[in-house]
Amino acid sequence: MARRKDNKVDLSSFDQAGARVFDNPLVTEVSDSYLEYAFSVIHSRALPDARDGLKPVHRRILWSMYEQGYRPDRGHVKSARIVGDTMGKYHPHGDTAIYDAMVRLAQDFSLNVPLIDGHGNFGSPDDGPAASRYTEARMSREAMLLVGELGEDTVDVEPNYDGSLTQPTVLPAAFPNLLVNGASGIAVGMATNMIPHNLAEVVSAARWLINHPDATLDKLMEFVPGPDLPTGGVLLGLDEVRRAYETGRGVVRMRGKVEIGPIEGSRGRQAITVVELPYGVGAEKVIAAITNEVNKTKRLTGIADVKDLTDRESGTRLVVECKVGVNPQALLADLYRLTPLEQSFGVNNLVLVDGQPRTLGLKALLEVFLAHRYEVVTRRTSYRRRKRQERLHLVDGLLIALLDIDEVVRLIRGSDDAQAAKDGLMSRFGLSDIQATYILDTPLRRLTKFDRIELEAEQERLRAEIAELSKILDDERVLKKVVSDELAAVVKQFGTDRRTTLVDGDLKEVLAASVPAGPLEVADDPCQVILSATGLVARTAAESEESAEGRRRNGRVKHDTVRAIVHSTARGRVLLVTSAGRAFKVDVLPLPVLPEQAGTVSLRGGMSAAELVPLEPGETVVGLAPLGGSADGSPGLALGTRQGVVKICAPEWPVRSDEFEVIGLRDGDEVVGATWLTDGAETLTFVTSEASLLRFAAALVRPQGLKGGGMAGINLTAGAGVVFFGAVRTDDPGHGEPMVVTSTGATVKVTPFKSYPAKGRATAGVRAHRFLKGETDVAVAWVGPRPVGATGTGEPVELPAADPRRDGSGFAVMLGPSVVGHLIERD
């Protein structure tokens, strides 16, 4: 090989045919070729453009469908035809790659806003689609927002692969498709993995950024709190989400959403029903993982059966049946740990910006999109103004001709040819070449008096439209308002509610907090079920009688007051009674176990009653009753209503029904208290809004069946109502002396229960609280041992010392209690 004096290879030589041959070192040739290949993959195949959120193959598919007229208002066409058109004209990389890309655009479990309306089997998270010859497709309505402005010179075009046609370099994109639908792609040495978001939330953040360019990330996250996945589910740890929004990289944790409840007719067995799966996970994948963990690794126990009941009507329903005595919360934690029910998503917002790969955070992605929209709207407005100016120019010429139409006709008839006629019109009337040509091409029937009126109206309309379009081009504020209003219109037409539930906090802390307390297998040991005054339901840990007795005298409650306690077992059931007179059988095992530290129990770990039973608006849980052996020897459930009715419902509960009525209520009435009687020796007590207290023996009330409407309990004056009903024991010194607590909101009074004389049923009772000036009624009342007070949020309120005067006025208490109850009983 010949070398020059500068030690460089002489690359210019010729073969026998006279063609030039370049002689390159192998290292240089491989390096150059690989770099060209890498750049081609990055720029032309694998990475999405930050402006329209599409990779070239997706853009070419949509452009081909738009060009061929496969639009939402027309019929579906064979997918194979779409693939063939795209491959033959714009994307010569194989039909399989094109069809796979097209299928993803049609999957509602892959995209929040599908861009293709598919007809046929387009696959599932577990299975692939049918072949392209079996499926049909057309553009979705949302896809028209990406391509709808292509005919108005809004974007640049480039030649296709062989130079025979042109294609857009980017789509106009009327909404932030990249953030809404996400994207994925693997290039050479880099990859993109973007998570989907809610359309309405992303648009709200973009509109805020339009008017506040210096907005902080925290402010934008008020509009976009986190990703919103097409499959719903739960997303944990928003601290990591913020990191991804700030840097463009991060890892978020997804979980399936489940419902835990009893299996119908199974005598206490529980089922975990998965109703929403993590993004990209199918039911078959979860079942396969469960089967492997149960049969091979033996790490997953406590499962009796797994059923996939998913269908189009009910959606995802993957039922995991628990064995008898298995704690479903503990089993669920194992499912999250060992199966795809919990998955990680590695966020990597690598996109093309001006042809270069860049990793962008949330704000930068929105800024790139908005800059694109500003350019698109500007170019579109210029195009529209230019078209209107051109039309106005022609209309002006026609109106000039109509002013002297006879002269125009004579001039044309007297001309030797068309060119002479055009020259004559231009010189005689001062018309331009375009105007003169247009007049010559216009039929005489268009030059009537009526057409003149229409042309004048059109002239005014065109001038007004040109002025409006000029405002957009001349004033940046008007341009931004147009972009903002168009984004708002998109949300109004296509916006949807959030699907994914977000759990705030540090990911490690959230995962640690979600690990349930207690073993997987739960023995049927005694426990207590507790109803708080704020409507939380929980149970204590199953314990022996010795440990319960050891803590009986020291038990304390934080953050709430106890409304009712019943004894049960860990695998037993209890009855929840509501203000509407309904009762629900509820399993004890799924109830959260209250954490205990140094003899103090916090009720903040309880579960809202609304999560356990289907309550109607305004309906609340007012009492508990045991089921099973603990109900033996009891006369039943004592109920008191707002209108002063009392009833003892005999404990003859339906065997086959988990929901039934325990009292027939009159119109406008409701149950204010429901108390389980142990032996019938209790004293029933009413407290009314006019500060009357009535106590009488429970033995005076005859037990009734479920359909009974009760009997008169207390006589009420007009406008008064019952604020408290309960049963009190006066022969139990171990729990302390019963006390009466009344509160008007401004004052609170605590009085010994013995200060009130017993009266007969259906009487008016005695005064329990003397109103001060400005006080009109009793807002809260409670009767029982060891009273405590709390606000509506569960914060403790210190009660005043006992006042022996039953008709006293009470004492002022800061943040007067909105709920009153008693300390927890651990016996």
C-alpha cells in the first residue's frame, strides 16, 4: 500500500474499469459504519420525538392511515392493508415490526389514549394479537388530534426512503401524547422507558406553565401528582416519583388493587380478589407465578385455589381463595413479595430534542411540547391568514368588476383573445394578474346583484378573520391563550378520571408500613372487636385470658373514643348495625389488628366502616353485636331511635343472609344507638336534644322479631330528638361508676349516673343540663363508665371533673368534644 510523506494512506486509486476505490483501515471502517448504524437506530427507529411522542414507525403508520382516509367516521379496513401501505411507501423495515407497533397503538391496556380503533383480537397483557389478515382498524378520534392540522403547513416534510413521496418530520400533536401514553424503545447504548399519565392532569400542568413559565416542579406536581396507568392499580412512594420528574430517571413501584372478603357459603373462608393489575402484567402471568411458588418453591402457603373470572362485563377478577384460618392480609403481603402483583417500573425519559437524545424531567417535557404547539399554531395561523388574504384579493377584484359589469363585458367581447382581455382588465380597472384571470374564469351567472351582496358579506367576514388571525401572530399573549384554550377543549372532549391510586411518602417506608402484623395462620383465639366513635372498626390481637386480665386495668385508648366493644374470636363473625336499621355480618379475621405499646391501644389503625359494608349516603354504623357462642343467654340487641322508639331485637338472625333489617323504622327516623345486652339486667338510657335523660330497666321492654317496629321509649316535645341511646350496668364496680356526659358545644358537664332517678318507659325523664344564655340544645351525650372526649378528627379532649348536680350548666371546654365514648376494656 502506497504511503505519502505525511505517513497517511493514499486512498485514491482506480480499478480496471476506471472506478475510484477507497482503501480504508479495518478499524476505521468498522468504527465509522457502527457509528452510522447507531445514529440511524437512535434517530430514525428507536427513540420517540419529544414533540409528538412518536417513534418514526408510529408516525408513518398514522400518516399513511390519514393519507388513505382510514378515519373515525369511515369503516374499518384490514390491518394487513394498512401494514402494506406503510411498508411500501414509508417504512421499509418489515411487516412484523409495523404490525407490532400498530397493535400497541390500539391496546387500551397499553395506552391511556389509544390512537387506533381496532376491531378484532388485538391481544392482551398475556397473549399476542391475531394476524394482520384477521384484524381491522381505523384511526381513533384522539388520533385525529395528532394529524388534524397536517394540511395547513404546520410541520416540515421530508422525502420518504426512495424520494418518491413526502412524509411529515413530526405531527402537529394537539395534546402531550408523550406524557399521556408513555413510550418505550431500545437504541444502541441507550433506551427509553416512559410511564403514562392522565390526560386532564398533564394538560392542567401545561396550561399553568403557559401562564407561569417560572413554575416550580412542586407546583406542577399539584396538577400531575404522579403517573396514571391504563390498568389502574396502586403506585407507591411519591418521593421516587418526584425524583423521576426532576431528573428524568427513577424507579416507581406498582401494585395490583385487591378486594378482601368472605367466600359466599364457605363458613368463614376469605378470598383476595384482584380487580386491577400492575401496568404490563396479565392474569395468566400472576397465576403462573402463584402456581410455581405453591408447587415448586413452597414459599407461598395458605392458598386453597386460584380462579381467573375476568370478562368484558366485570373486568379483571383474579380470585385467590384462602385456606381456613389464613390471615388474608398476611397472604396478600406474600403475594406482593413473590408474584408480579407488585412490579417496578424504571423511568427513563430519554427522548429526541432537535434530533439529539436528551433525558428530560417533567417541566422540560412540557416546555418542549408547548414550544412545538406555539410553532404549530403560528404556522397554522399564518397559513390561514394567507389563504384568507388570497381569497379577499379575488373578492375585491370581483366587486370592482361588478361595479361596472357592462364595461367589463364590452371589454371582454371586444378583445381578440383571452390575453388581450386580461391585459385590458388590468389596465382599465387596475386589477392584478390573478384578479383579472379569476374574473375571466368566473361564469356570467355568478355576476348577479345577489352575488354582489354575498361577496360584500364575504369581504367583511374575511377582513374580520384576517384581523383576528393577525392578533395571534402579532401578540404572544394571544398566541398562548389560543394554545391554552385548545388544550382545554381537548380535555373537555377526551378527559377521563384518574385510574391509579397514589400512596405518598418514601418508598421504603411505605413498603415497611404495608407489611401486616401477625402470622399467616391465625388460631381461633378470643379477641375483641371495637367500634370507635368516629366510625373505625378494628380488633385486638388474639390473646389468652391471662394476658387480657393482666392488662384489663391498665388499658388505654389514643386518638379516638370507643363506642362499642363485643367479644369474639379471630375466625368468628360480628354484626354491624347501622343508623338505617340494617345489620351486616362481618368476618373478624380481615379486620386490622390494633397496635399496642405499653398497654396503650391506638384506634388510628382501624378500618372505616364504609370499607366493610355498603353504606348509603348519610348512613353510619352505630353498634356491634356478637354472633355465635358469645351471644348465648342474651335477650338480644337494644335499639333506640331519633324519634324515641326503643326495641330489643331477639337474636334470631337469618342463617343464609349476610344483610337484613333489625327494626322497622318510621319515615324520617333513624337508629341513634345499638347496644348488645348480656343478660337483660342493664338499664336503658335516653338523652334528648332538650337535655332530658330517661332511664328504665331493660326488662320493661319485650323482645321482638326482626320485623318489629319497637315501642315508645321516651316522650319528646315538638322539635326535640334523641341524641344518645345505650345500655348501662350499675352492678359492675370493676369498670367504675357510670357517668353522664352532656355537651352543648360550648360547655361540657360530667355527672354521676346515680344522680338521675329511674322513671317508667314512655315518660319524659328528668333534666340533665341547664342551658346558659345562647344555648339551645344538647349536641353530644354519652352514658357509661370511664368517659373520654375527642374531636371529630379523633384528637383527645380533656373532660371536666364530675359535677354532682344533675341539672348544672357544665364547664367551658376548649374545642368542645364532638364525640364521646369510653376507655377501651381489655377483659
